[in-house]
Amino acid sequence: MSKSILSISVILLFLFSGSLRSQNNVTNTIANFDITENGTKFNFDIFTLRTSAPDFRMGNSSYFLRFVTGTFANPVLTYVNPKYTVGSVTSSYNEMQPFGYSSGKVAIQLYYNSGGPGDVVSNDPGVQGFGEKIASVKLDIIALNLPDLRWDNLNTAVVNPQNESAISTNNGFFNSTLPVELSSFSAVSNGNSVKLSWSTSSEENNAGFEVQRKSTAGDWIKAGYVQGSGNSSDLKNYTYNDNQLPTGSYSYRLKQLDFNGNYEFHNLSTEIEIGIPKDFALNQNFPNPFNPSTVISFDLPYDSRVSLSVYDISGRRISMLIDNELKQANYYSVSMNGSSLSSGVYFYELRTDKEVQTKKMTLVK
């Protein structure tokens, strides 16, 4: 009787330990969705995290994703985990490969070559909490619609070198409206003004473009806004003039916004350089007539002490906007508030070490 009980216990222990060995669990995640190259490419990352205690080695594993047919095409791997491709430390794998299917699927295939033991899938969640990155995928955007990118659970399989499958939990999806397709984006400078021009070959749900500018040492700031065309399959052309810029180097980008609050950035590929002025000039204030504020700008082609004064019609100085300050060669703008002044004609005078210019402006209340 005791021998029978002992035999049964050994059998149960063996079955139980075998069951433990077979319970390998992983979590697969797609994340870091990004649209680049003027709205023509869609990018994302694939991660795997081992969530069970036993070491689980990677074998011939397949990552399948599906999307609305005709949305994406031509998958390319822009990053592959060196553990799971040709040249790995354990020499266990051939080259990782992407596959695209006309039925609306993309697959990433890992090839175990039996030349080594295979690498253990990491259980370290990492900075993002998704585990180790398996690959980064780039797809051509073919159509601007809701892509409904999500896991193909039936065909996705993370297996070990013995072709034993781990229990997979697949997380992540993307189903936001794809942005407008920008066909060109350029800029031309003239003095201290920059004219931005861009075109779209198609638009869907496009509210408009926020024009953003950044100087070499500064942060991105909003320079202006241009309304979009909503939905269009025709070529649309847009322009924006960015005026009264100081000397320096500038970068530009468009923040394309849709009506749902989603957005995507399109960067100008080159920096724009605003040099020092060629000629001395005191420009007409703007607006003019004004009430109560206006802006006075001037071009200074050399370093000099500068004074900018405002006089009434009788010649009495009523304001000193710049008082004998040393200024470097540059473009300058000064705001003037006339809320305490009466309606009428006023004069503003710019005086440097070399020159003097005067112009007239009108306050109308």
C-alpha cells in the first residue's frame, strides 16, 4: 500500500513539475506610433516581456498584425534586436525579416537556426514597461483612413527552440486618423522676413496648420496659424509670412491639427539664416493709424548708440522709447502705447551715431 502511494506521488510530482515547465507566459506590445517623412511613413515598435519565472528561450517566433486593407504597404525593419538576428552572441538566429500581405497584414519573423541554444527572453520591463524591443517597423502610408492596426492573435506565436508556444497576451493598437499628405514644404527669406510655402496632395479631417519657429538657442514657439481644407483629394497650396525677425538662424515646423485634436509635426529640412541689415532704415509704424498701440521697427546695419523719441505736433518730446542705448547691428521692433495721449499727429525720430530719420504717425481714438 505504501509503495502504491509513493508511486502515485512520484507520478503526480512529475506531471506537476512538467506542467510548471510548460507554463511560459509573455506579453507582446506595439507602441511608439509615429508618422514621419511629411506624412508618408508610419512607424511603430514591437516589444516582448517574459512574465513567467522559468527561462524561456526564443525560437522561430512570428509577430502578426492586421490593418484595414490598402492603408499600409512595404514594411521595412529600421531596428532589430541583435539578440534575435544574424550575428547574435549565441549564433542562434538567421536574419529577422518583415513580410507584407495584400490582405492587410504585416508580419515580423524570427528564424532560429539550431546553431546555438537560443537567447532567453528578458523579464526586465525596461524604461517603458514593455520589455525588450524586438523590432522597429516602418510602413508606407497608402491611404489616409482609420487604419485599425491591431494584433492578429491567431497567427502571432512566440515559441522556444523546441517549437513550444508561450501563452501570449497581446497589447496595443492604433486607430487614429492619419494626417494630411504633405507634398512639399519650403522657405525663402527676404531681409528679415521669411515666406513659408507648402502643399498637400490630400487631406482628411484637417483643421489647419500651426506654424512654429525656433531660434538656435530657443524653444519652439507659435508664429501663426493657417486654416486647413478639411477633406480634400486635390492639391492645396498654403503660404505664411513670418515678418520682423531679428538676425539669427531659425528652424520651422508645421503642427498639423485635425478636428479631433490629434496632431502631427512636419519639419522644414533646412535652417533659415537672417543676416544683418544692408541699409539703415526707419520703417513706417504698424498699424497706422493706431489706437492705442503700435509697433515701430528699424534696421541697423552697424553697431551704434541709438535713441528713439516721439514728439507731438508742436515739437515737444513726449516719450523716449530708446534712450541712447548701445545696439548691435540687427533688426529691431519697439512697441508704443498711446493710451494716455490724445488723438492727433505725432512724429518719431531715430537717431544713431551716423544718421537721423523721422516719420509721421496718427493716433485715432
